[in-house]
Amino acid sequence: MIAMLIAGAVALLTALLGTPLVISYFRERGFGQPIREELTESHQTKAGTPTMGGWAIVLATVVAFGVAHLTGTRITALGILVLGTFVGMAIVGFADDLIKVRAQRNLGLNKTTKFLGQTVIAALFAFLGPTYAGLPQNISVVGDIAFDVPAWVFFLWIFLLLTGASNAVNLTDGLDGLVAGSSALAFGGYTLVAFWQFRNFGAYDLEAGQALDLAIIAAALFAACAGFLWHNAPPAKIIMGDTGSLALGGVLAAFAVATNTQVLLILFGGLFVVETVSVIIQVAVFRLTGKRVFRIAPIHHHFEFVGWQETTIIVRFWILAGIGISLGLGLFYAEWIGRVGPVG
């Protein structure tokens, strides 16, 4: 418990105090965000805002993880795997951001190269998870509700989860503070899940040390996103970029796998699912009929075009994200009650 509190406090302070340094560093080097031409005029004014701010979240989380373990808490292979997935996805996103700012266009890595980078991270997770980190080779819903699968199915499933989640968060990252706030809520939810598994480790596949390590990382991520949000709230002084969005999506999926709540990721990342589905619907319908369902996709931009204020969209979408996370936590606890009873 103390290690979790330390991780949260260190991550919050590091993000709060460190993000202005990141802003200054990228501003001096002219690393400004290009903006899609088809977006509203309010977005065009954001052109040149320092980007790649996701590094503030990454560094705050890694520093907090290290400091928390100075208390003597054991570092586990699972914790390193989850944290490594986070950093690995950030590196892929950073490469994408760097190309954008140098070329001054809203297109970074081509789809094949970005896809390849995400595939490498997913493949490492799928291989190292069962081999070195003790993850069960299954498709899990929650608790004991899981299905053992062959290695190739597990690999494909992990690939879909990690790449799908990282791209879903990336699609959602279009309004100031939208992803930082909704991600903070999601990692707050996973902090509760991991800590519950730590306190009741005998009823789950995780060892106590593994569950505590996950709780430490989740608490650090929650606080790092909150600290970054202080500077990313509208009007944003810095944008997280693909560096942040790909990393947050990837580690969110990693938590779903590590805590055996893989299918519940649909609820914990419910907002990101809705955003992705809106893009899929838009593309599919346009290709079939030549017509658009939404004024523009992802759906948060559609609401801008119909007259909603940016802050209104952000707060309402945060509420939607919170509802999904609450439902996920409810199902997580309901499974516990059904299997163990209200008092474990």
C-alpha cells in the first residue's frame, strides 16, 4: 500500500513539474503539432503547439516505479513486461511524431511501418508473458472465467488486443485533455483491480508480488496522466502525440492481459471502443454507399461540427468513459461474489 502511494505521489509531482520542462525543450526545437486541414478553425489555431508530450507521462511513470521499489518491494518480471510494453509503444509513437514535426504534415510513419513496430511489441509480450512472466496462455473474461488456447491463438489474440487498443486510443486523441482524462480514469480502475487481486491473491492466478507490482504501475499511470492533464487541459500547452496515445493504449491492453480481465477491456476502454467503431462505420458505409454517417470521424469531431463546444464534448466523453469503467469494476466484483462470496 505504501509503495502504491509513493508511486502515485512521485508520478503526480514529476508530471506536474516536469511537463513544463518538456514543453520548453520541444518548443525551443520547433517540435510543433501539424493539424488536419479538414478540422474546424478552432483546431487550426492549435498548429505549432508542442507535441510528443507523452514522454512526460512515460518518464513520470518509470521514475515513480523505480522510487516506489526503494521501499523494498520486489520487482517482478510481469511488472517489467508491462512497463516495457508501455515504453516500447511510446518509442513507436515517438518515431511517428518525429516524422510529422520534421515534415510539417499530419502524416508520420506509413501504416506498414507503424503496424510492424506494434507487431514486434505484441509478439514480445505474447512470447515473454507465458515464458518468463508467468502469464496463463488463455483468453480471459474475468477471474476464473477463461479459456486455455493454443500458442498461435494466444499470440493472435495478444496481437489484436495490443494493436487494437493502442490504435483506438490514438484515434481518440483529438481534443485537449480527452485521452489524458479518460486514461486517468481507466488506470484508476485498474489500480483498484490490481490492489484487490493483491489483497486476495489466493483466489487469482497472480502471485501477491505480481499483483502489487501491477497496482504500483497503475497508480503511477493514473497520477502521471492526471499531472499531465494539468498542462494538457484546454487550451492545451502541450499535446501528448502518438508517443503518449500509442503507449497508453498498449499498456491498457497489457493490464487487461496481466489481470485476467481481457474481455472486460471493452468496458474499461469503452470510450476508445466507441471512437474506433465510429471510424469503422464511417469507412464501411462510405465505401458501400458513398455517403457519410457522421460529418467527420472519429465521433468527437462530429460533435464539434454540429456545434458542441470542445470542453462540453470532453467532459461528456469523460462521463461515458467513467460509466464504462464503473460497469467493468461492477462485473469484476460480481464475479468475485459469485465465486467466493461477499466476504473472502
